[in-house]
Amino acid sequence: MKTIYMDNNATTRVAPEVLEAMMPYFGEFYGNPSSAHTFGGQVGHKIREAREKVAAFLGAHPDEIIFTSCGSESDNTAILSALQTQEGKRHIVTSRVEHPAIKVLCSHLAKRGVRVTEIPVDREGRLDMERYEESLTEDTAIVSLMWANNETGVLFPVEEAARMAKERGILFHTDAVQAAGKIPIDLDRSAIDMLSISGHKLHAPKGVGILYVRKGTPYAPFLIGGHQEHGRRGGTENTASIIGLGRACELAKDHMAKENTRVRALRDRLEQEILTRVPRTRVNGAGAERLPNTSNISFEFVEGEAILLLMDEFGICASSGSACTSGSLQPSHVLRAMGVPFTMAHGSIRFSLSIYNTEDEVNFVVEKVPAIIEKLRSLSPFRKTEEVACAREV
Amino acid sequence: MWDYTDKVKEYFLNPRNAGELKEANAVGEVGSMACGDAMKLMLKVNDEGVIEDARFLTFGCASAIASASALTELIKGKTVEEAEKITNQDIAKYLGGLPKEKMHCSVLGRQAMEAALADYKGEKVQEKEGTIVCECFGVTDLEIERAVRENNLKTVEEVTDYTKAGGGCESCHETIREIIARVQGEGAVTQRPKLSNIKKIKLIEETIEREIRPSLQQDGGDVDLVDVIGNRVLVATRGACALCHASEITLKSLVEAKLHEFVSPDLVVEEVKE
């Protein structure tokens, strides 16, 4: 069975060009980049090149790039660094729809006496900018807002939010894991102080991430140990993956154009066809500015995990914000924050496309999905009555 | 991805007895869309009290659909009295087991059956008895007590897996902990009456014989009871156990754990060299 992969916000395929760039560094060139000899030094040289490529991609200086192990490590490092370097400040501003790498860290810090303000979003997932402005205080150590939401693709105006923080002397971090490679980022012209990226979301391998730290930003390392990354992140470099990530950033410039034309067109067609063919369906965050590749669709009267498993029978890969998928009993915190009724949140499916998806694949999915939803609705006790029971909203 | 058995997958992909049952004379509806799963069970019971046909409609995940389907297979052809004895464990067993986080699907099945049988007997669909403990999922203290008792649950997480209680805002966790302690306490009293010395020694001997010796002998070792002084249990190790530097760990972890489980949690095991 052919796999139709539409779960690219979970992870992406390693680009063949990236894999090719990495291969020698698993085998022949296994030297330690920190070594004094030529054999290790040549790997160190490739890492410097990778750093330059990443910097060019982000509009940053190579010295501002720290390689980490993943997006979560970058997120954690940014927040903890801001608290450690500004001991007098004990307040964090973030949003209600952040990735767990920020959300869970903040609730953990809240238990240790840090004040956390979570800015709400409206029904389309847009940030409440008035509440945001009000929340900035003299005690605020850092603002952390995601650039693009992983579940809905909704974009936050982080450039504007960063300027507002800067005016007040507050550090600004953005989790750009989903945004990188899909929308333009130019840190040279931005007020963003720190930015996190994950390699495997932009066709590089898993196990490598980036933390951008603007020159002059107070910084304390999270992993303490070796002198690697100029003492800003201890631990021997993940050489092959860093070299791969450098190559992926080079490719991303070219990919980005495709993301915003071809991928956007595929996404729009997938969305329109499903909405047309399946009644009682809606797109979450449709009214907001969104990533070009993401579509979060709710199907009323059915449950997400059941939809995923039936799609799986056809090799279609997507994900769901339903409670049953996550292992928790509550549907996605993002959809709840947007006030999506429970009746819709339980039946939400996220399709996230990439440059590797084709027209044929979209045709296949829009042909299969209506029958899957119809099968599950025929089993559902709510279908006939069409009553919207207990549509409690948060 | 959930680790479902082949039977769960089969009953989800090709559910038996799905759909409306027009000639139903007993209907049970439980759950709600807000909670993420709901079930409607329809039965046709004949004059002899035998369930001739059963159909279901389910809103929920794969295991909720499979549990409902399994339930209809389990009760078809059974009398009302026989059906009343079916537990959530029976539903899970029929499916070759459910992931622990999904046990609440089997509980939903049992609740649907109870509601349908109550409807058949003409009992009013009564308001939920007891007091709501979990506001998020509307679970009462009596429902939690029953799940703890029938499934021997020991932690809040287990209660959440079986009843959903505590799976939302978590503000009821303390109350759930109290209920577990209360119900488990009842068990301890009935299972563990105060032991006389003779009974205690006899029970220790039996436990060593039945629970401990076989596993030690497998590894070429053995253990003998030397004496019991108050709560101190003196034992001597033989064979491989006596030579093994890890014997103290073996004794502590195995012998003491088994004696705590089967005799009394107050016992302390000591090794005597002979």
C-alpha cells in the first residue's frame, strides 16, 4: 500500500539532497570537530559552513546560531536563560495555544513561583493583542509566542509583538518550529531576540535544532559542560545532522516558493473539496492568516481517532486533536482555547502537506474521506437527532 | 498509535450489530458528545426474558465502537438475568484486552447495558445516584467506588483510565484519592483479620512454600524459615542463594514483598547465617 503522508507538521521526510550531504559524516569523516588534527578539523570546517547557511537562511550572523538537539531544547533554553540572567524579573508572557515545550515548561515554572500570563486567542485562533499589551510589565522577563500554530497553522504577528516588547526592554522569544521554511524570516530587520527551530520540520533529520540568540542578548547555557558552541551549549556536536540541517536551510529558500504556491494550492483544493463533499464540516482558523500547508478540519458527530484509523487503512497519514488520540481525555488545548465546541473538537483532523505531496494524492484523499465520515456517522447515535448535545464551550 | 488487539481492530473495521433496531423494547443511552463518547444500546427481549437481538450506535474512538459491538455479541441469546452479570472486564476480555487508557470504553458498554435492562424492567431512568466528584466528566462518587472495587484500582490514574474521572481539570484528584483509600481500606479489613501468632507462622510457611520457593528453586536456590519473633522473620538461604552476593537483595525484594502481600505489611525479613 502506498503511503500518503499528510502529517508534515509532525515530521517531514529528509530531503534526498540533505541525506546525501550527511552520509559521509556517518562513515568516513567521523572526526570530532573540536580536535586539533586535520582529520577532525575538516568536520569542524563543515559545521562552520552549516552555521553560515543557517544564518543566511534566517538573516542572522553565524555567531548568533546555536545548534541544539531539538526544538524543545531550544525553547527550554530560551525561557530558562531569560529567568537566569534577569533574577529580578519573575514574569513570563505566553499564549494559551503554545506547543507543550513552552506550555508545560511554563506551568512547571509557575509551581516554582514564576508568574505566567497566557494570552487568549479568538475563535479563529488570533492573538488578543490588547490583552498582550496590557500584560507587559516591568517584572516581565520574557515573552514567548509561537510564530505559527502546529495544529491550525494560524500565524501570530510576532514581529509586531516583538517590537512592543523591545520598547519596554523585555526579551522576546518565538517558537518558529512550524513557521521556518514556510514563511519568510529575516532576523536582521526584526526585534526578535531569540528564535527556536527544529530540523526535522524542514526536511532535515530528527535530533537537531537551532536556537538563535541575537548579539548582545543576555544568555545562560542550559547544557553546561564542554566549550562547544562557544560554551553556549555543551556536548559533542551531532555532526552529520548539523551538516544536514545546513543543507536543508539552503534548500528551504527554494522550497519556500513552492510552499506558498504549489503546496498552498493543493491545501486549498483539499480543503474546498472536503467542505463541499462532506456536510457539517468546518475549517478551524480559516478566518485567520495561516501557514500555506496546514488544514485543520472538524467533522461533526464523529470522533477523530476513528477517522484516523479508517484513513490508515488506505495509507493516509494525518493527525487529530481528539481526546482519544492524545491519551488525555480532553480534546486539544488549542481548539478549546479557540472555543471550538466539543462536538467539533473531538472530530478534528489536521492535514499538513509538504512539497512532496502531489495532485494525485489530494484526489485520492478527497475521494476516500467522504465515505469514511459517512461510515462513522452511520454508527453515531447523534446523527439522526442532529442535536448538539452539551456543546459546552471553554 | 494505540496498541489494539487484532480483535479490537476487526470489531472496529467490521462492527457486528451496528445500526438501529426498530423492534427494540429496551433502550439504554449513556455518555455525551461533550465527553467524547456516547453509546445507544437497543435490545429486543422476548417473552421468556431472552435477548433475541441487540444493536448499537456509538460515537467514539475505535475501542468504544469495538466495545459496543463486542457487548452486543456477548448478550445476544442470553437471558436478562445472565446479561446482568456481565462486567466491563468481560467486554475487555472478549476483545483480547484493551489498552489501560481505554478501559473506560468497556465501562461505557456496561453502563449502556444496565440502562437498557433498567428500561426493559420499566424502572425509571433514574437520576445518577451519589454526588458528582468529577465535574468535567460528570462522574459520581458511587461510580468511582464501584470501579475501584470491581477492578481493584489503586491510583488516581487508574480511576481516570476506567471512569474518566479526574481526566480534566484535575481538581477532584484529592477526593478520588480519598475514595480509593476508603474502598481499599474495606478490602484490607475483610481480607486481613488480626493474626494470632500461630496463624501468622502458618501463613508465612504457606507463602514461602507457594509463592517464594518455586521461583528461587528455578535459579538453583532455596530458603528455609528459621524462626518468627514478633514481626521479624528469620530465614536461611541454601544452594545458589547462599553463595550469591545479591542474596540480601533477593531476600529483601522477593521474600519481603510476597510476605507483605500475602501475610502482613509489617513483617521484616532477616537472614541468619548458619
